[in-house]
Amino acid sequence: MQNVKISERAERVKKLQELRKLGINPYPAQTERTDTIADVQAKFSQMEKGGGIIAIAGRLRGSRAHGNLTFANLQDSTGKIQIALSKKEVGPDNYKIFIKLIDVGDFIEAKGICFTTHKGEKTVMVKEWRLLAKALKPLPDKWHGFRDEEERLRKRYLDILFNPEVREMIEKKAAFWRAAREFMLKKGFLEVETPVLETTTGGADARPFITRHNALDMDVYLRISMGELWQKRLMVAGFEKTFEIGRQFRNEGIDAEHLQDYAQMEFYWAYADYEKGMKLVEELYKFVAQETFGTLKFQIGKFKIDLSKKWERYDYRDTVKKLTGIDILNADIKQIEAKLKELKVEYDKKGFNITRAVDNLWKYCRKRIAGPGFLIGVPVEISPLAKKDDINPKITQRFQPIIAGSELGNGYSELNDPLDQAERFAEQQKLREAGDEEAQMFDHEFVEALEYGMPPTCGFGMSERVFAFLMDKSMRECQIFPLMKPKSRNTQHET
């Protein structure tokens, strides 16, 4: 089978060489296309009556020769249409070149007139044609990648070409972020850009990627949040509403809900607290869902979700106690660890501490909550950047949207007390020194910025996990080109 593939490619290379000998450029830079195929389909009757020459371009998808007449399908990103080439219309030499040297998968430009065949099929009778790009590998008759996930994701371009659902997903994802941006701008937020390379990571509990900055001769980190500590500096600087949409990176495990390189949106809103934040986020999610999918009702795994329903409040302590019997504000690490074993919850034992123990217990509980709603009452120990609750200082003014058993976002009344922030960074630093690589770093420059004064602020972030959940697919499936381990050189050469 491999020899067949190689011979097919070799045959196309020979055709390429023949085209060049004939003085035909197989890869010209320009095209004279006047209409997309969708335009032609929409105005076909008008164009047929007018009888004018149109120019379309696209990839050949199927060809049927009948002596001096050949029918083929031409496809661009907007649709597909039948074209007809006859020896009489294009001339004997051009017809011979098309028959002998042009293959399915090649890109061509076709100029002609619209007509309807006796079978009623809309067709373009070609008067002139021109090669735009010669394909050296044949398109598979049937894309076997549908059954092989690794191959399908590795050759995603073929997956997109053969699978309309993947193309639709890509278009929906673009609509998702477009809607998020539109919502924030309408609410008066300023879009900003903050550094991707940092000397100190901040804004999340996550293991960072480390890289080398040669010009400055130092190690730097790829950001693990969408500029949280930078956007808060903008609050210090006098801005009151900012947001950013971009890529962030976390050097952690891969599963259906987690990737290392993904898109995130975060906003920061001065003179607002987490109560105002929850109202805005609920409105945001409904707007984005409606604009992207045209509905607020979704089937996500085993859950039926209706975003138009009243969004509930789930207290962290009460929920964990109800589902596990553990009071996380009074239990010690041994009690929680025993409960995790009883519940058969697997967890990373490296750097394990009370914070990680409580977090793993909560993750067990959240999988049983359909939502939509908000998690509140999160303990201080696992919220190093959130303001303490005014009534109960053991918890924070933090909120997380809960949908289909997962946290689909994170926000809080931001901590703006520099002394409190310094103490919490110090506690996080102790956890890092004890082996917790996800604990936050002590950012002395950020604490200094807070000492100049930051107004009461609400911050919130959501990642493309929200989109993946609404699509009811894994995050990896919802990335256009997910990271893949490269094949060996020998394997690459063979294929």
C-alpha cells in the first residue's frame, strides 16, 4: 500500500515537470476570480440569463470524462459547483492538458458562462481555465482519519476538508470569541495587551513553562493567566474597565478539560465587587451562547443545561459537607485524605498539602452539580488573590460558574490590601518550597504597585473550556491544531 502512495506522488511530480516544460507556472500568485461559488449559486438564474463571463476558483473534487466533454466539481470555502470543459470551447491543446496533467485535488481558475444541464444541474461551461496550484499528494477516497483520532488531529487540514462538522466548529469558535469581545466592548471595557513573557508568574495556581531570554541572559516564564497582575496594575494606573483575550500556557497534564496552550479572556472592573461580577458574567455567558449557538439549552455529557434558568448559588463548605460529610473549615489533612481514599479519588501526591486536599475533595463534589450556578464561599487558603469575606474571614469573595459538573470560569473581589497580599504570597512561597509547583510565586513588584493604592475591583476569567463544554467536546478536539508529538523522520518521509 505504501508503494502505491509513493508511485501516485511520483506520477504527479512527473505531471508537474511536464507542465513546466509547456511553460505553465503550476503555482502562480494571482487569480482573476470574480465570484465565490456561493455567489454564483445564489445568483445563478440571473447570471444564466445575462450570459456574461464569470471567473471562479477552487479545488477540483471529482472528474468524469466523456470523450470530448468532461464534467468536474469545483469547491471553494463557500460551496461546490459543477463545471464542464469541452474540447470545442477550450481548444484541443488546453483540453488535452486538462485531461492528461490535471488531477483531482488541484486548484484551478475557471472562466465561463452559467447554464443548466438537461438533468437540471447548475453548471459553469468553461471557456478558459488556468492551473493555480498542483497537488502532489492525492486526496484520500475516504478519510480514514475519522476512525483514528491521532491521525485525524495530526492531518487536521484533511479532517476539515472532509468533515463539515469540524469546519462548522471552527467557525463557531470564532463566533464565540467575537461575541465575548463584542459584549465587553459594549459594556465599556477597554481591550488591552499584557506581557506573555514574565519574570514572575501570577494570577493562578499552575506550573509554568520556562524558557530562555538570550538578550537579557535570564530565564522567563510563559504567562499562566491573562495578565491578571498586569491588569490590576492598570487599575492602580487609573483605568476602570479592561479586558484581554489571548493565549496562556500551563505546563500540566492533558485531559478532556485541560490543555497547556489555550485561549483565555479576563476582565477587571474597578468599583465593582463579586456580586456585580456574577451578574455581569451570567449576562456574558447567555449572550455568548445565544450569539454562537442560537440557543441557551445544551446537552453536555449526562447533563441537560438551560442557561436561561435561575443561576443557583453553591456554598463551598455546605456543598462539600452535604456530599462527603467533611467540614473543610475544621477538618485536618488526615481526615480529608482518608475521605479521598474512601471516595476512590486519585490525586497527585507530590507537594500534597491541606490546600490540595480540600481542592481534590471539591473536585469530586462539583462533578455531581449540573448548574447553571456559581460556587461561592471558597476558603482563603485556595484563593490567594481574592478579598476575604467581610463576615467570615475564613472564606473569600470568590465566584466560579458551575455548568455540567465543572468550573467554567473564575472571578472574585480582588485583594487590594498590600499587607494582606504580601502575607498570602509568603504562604504560597512556603508551599512552593515544600514541593507544590502550582503554588503562586511572590511578586514583590505587584505588592509595591498595590501600595500606591488600587480601588475595589472585580476580576474574572474564562477560557475556551466554556466553548468546548457548550460543544460537548473535549478541549483538544475544539482546537484547530492541537499540539501533537512529532513522528519520527523515517515515518514522516514514508507518508
